[in-house]
Amino acid sequence: MTFDAHSHYMPPQVAAKTAFFKEHWSDAQSQLRLMDEHHVDQAVLVYPTSDAHLNMGGWGPLCKVYNQAISDLVKKYPSRLVGAGVIPLDHPDAIAGELQRIRDLNLKVLSLPSSVEGKYLDDPLFEEVFEFAQANHIPIHIHPQIINPIGQERVQDPLLTPVLEYVFDVSMCIGKMMMAGTFLKFSKVNFIFAHYGGVLPIVKERFDVTYTMLRRRNFVKDIAKNPSEYFANLFFDTSGSRSKASLLAALEVSDYHHILWGSDFPANQNLADSLGVISQTILSTQERNCLLGHNFKRLLENFPHI
């Protein structure tokens, strides 16, 4: 089977409250037609971290509308779509209730931004989220933060910000979680990072070399093992990438059991090339099948049925 690990749908009532996510972002029929054309069996709908909450009175109203709409769409196409729910990031006391609602709505994935107002996912705010995910076997998909990502205070550019700052925010999120011991404490949570973890494939070796050097001089705390050993247990999606080199670099960070094909629809609608790059590698048929769908299917197998 082929499973799209990174696609988006914005309910019209949410899209209308955003500055960017309007055209094409509420067209489920186009997505289903494209899936049929390219023999994609299922797709998960993750939240693209928009500005909607700023125009809807906060995350609470957004969660109420967005999670219900995604659940309704999944119920309409249960064999084709999988839903990811969002939580009220500005009201910690409401998170537990929304997590239970997400489960009741049969949304099988949690969707989180890489940071929230400068706070990364190592913040204590997220511990109850990770505890819930671990107890209920729910994968967590981490999408780049697009509102004030790292570097925005110095550079705001319509091209440089989405190309560089979005993905840097994902990489910093991984680093912060590693340094805080989050991956050790929640070792059974399946964390999925978009865009191959940002620049992680480029700096993986530098992480290990620099950590070893700094430990010798006691300039950095002991994190129990080399950074690369943490990275090897994380999941990364391709986010519509059409680069063979990027895929091969990601396979140096982790193995073929931890890479997930994702289209990043509708931002990227060239499914042919993003799918094709997987067949252009030296991977075996079995390994390609893992990237294209078996890996994500395995992540969902233990989801509690209600």
C-alpha cells in the first residue's frame, strides 16, 4: 500500500480565518482524485500551523472547529483519510480534555508545531501530551512553525523565511528535545518530524563530533549517548521532496524503517516526482514499500479502537 504521511486539509471555516491557506487548501475532492491517479491508498491530514487561532479567539475555538471538521471528513472517507488533531496550546488546563476529545473523534495522530511562541517541545507544557500519546499509542507529527519561527526576529523574507527558517525551527526542536531528555523519558512515543528533520541530515555527523569534543572538556552535559543514537529512533517524512540526495542523506540519519513518504499536498501537487525519487534509490523493493506505506501502517496498528 502507499500511505501519504504529510498532507493538509483546511476546513473552509478555518481557512477563511487565515492569511494564506485559502486557495486549494479546502479541496478534498482534488486530493482524492490525485491519490487515485497516483495509486495512493491513504493520507493523513496534519495541521499546517496557520494563523487561524489569532483570528478565531484562540486555540480553543480553533480546536473545536478544526478537530470536528477533520473527524467528519474522515468519517466520510474512512478508507482513504486519517485525521490528526490539534490541542489548545494557549490554555494548558484545557489540553487534557481536548486530548480525550481527539481520541473520541477517532483522530489517530496528534499534530504539533515545532515551537509555540518561542517555546519548543521540550517545554513542560507538552509532557501531558507525550504521556497521553505514549499511553494511547498515538503518533505525533511535528510540522514547522510558520509564525515567528527561529530567525524571524532578524530576517523576514517571503522566500527565505519558508525555505530556511521553517526547517531550522524543526531542527532546533529536535535538538532541544534531545538536550532536555524528552526522547529518553518518552522513548515509546513515535515522533514524526517533517522535512527530514530540517537540516538534521547535514549536521548529524557534526552533532556527534562536537558533542564528543565538548564532553572531553566538560562543556556540555552528559546526554547518555551520542546524538545520532537518538536521531536513529525518530521518524522523518519526505514532505514532497523530489531530491534523491536528500533521501540518501536522511537514510544516513535513520534507516528505511523510519522514513515516511509524504506529499505535502496541496503545497506540493507533484506526487509523481516525489514518489518517483524513492524508486530511483538503491533500496530494495521491500525497503521501498516500507517508505511508501508499511512504516506508517505499523505506527497506526496499536491505535485503540473505540
